[in-house]
Amino acid sequence: MGRVRITVGSLEFVAQWEEEAAPKTCAAFRELLPFQSKLIQARWSGESAWVPLGDFQLGVGFENATSYPAPGEILFYPGGYSETEILVPYGPTCFASKLGQLAGNHFLTIVEGRERLPELGRLVVWEGAQDITFTAMD
């Protein structure tokens, strides 16, 4: 099982793929690496940040979808009721949009650096949008 380095500003995390539970999402996202964007505070989902992706299509449907990810359980929402996005929970989360509760594909789990998730929250809340990069490690 491969790993992904996630860099947000000066913070680094290591995540593992959830290949057994979300094989299509993992395979499709792996093809995008390295992936770089902006991470901002979520508006409706509690203690989470998100990467808005607009009309972007990864070409996957729902698999291993959840509305209540734990801190560090990263979701990919393939679009539909709301725009496509990546959700990065750093605390208690109920994934939602202005239209109501959503569910996203849990495809990555942070396995190193979880103790820095509160700092990630502080960054996006108090300092605004942050650069985020996903890079394959192996």
C-alpha cells in the first residue's frame, strides 16, 4: 500500500491510500499526482478544510462514502448536489453543503502528523487559504 505526502503551508502529513475500500477513487487520484491546489476553511462541515474543484470530474462515483469522517480521514466528493471537492477534516465533522448533508469517498487517511491537524485548522481559520500539495511517496 503506497503513501502520499500532503503539504499544507509549512505542515507535512503522510497519508495511506484506502485502496481496499475506495479502489477507483484511489486509482484515479493517483494519476493526478503531484496535485497542487488551495485549501480553505469549510463553510458547512464543522472542523474541516476543503479544496474546491468546481466542475472537475475524476470519473468515479461513490464508494466507501461517509458523512462523518474522523480527523485525518480525507474525502473526495465527486460532485452532484454540490461542487466537486476534497474534504480534509481536522476535528469533528459532518460533511455538508448549503443544500444539506453530503457523503464523500474516504480515500486517504493521515497516518503521520495527526497531532498537527489542530494547527492545520488554525492556519485555515486565522490565516486563510493555504497551498496544499499531494505527492506520491512510493
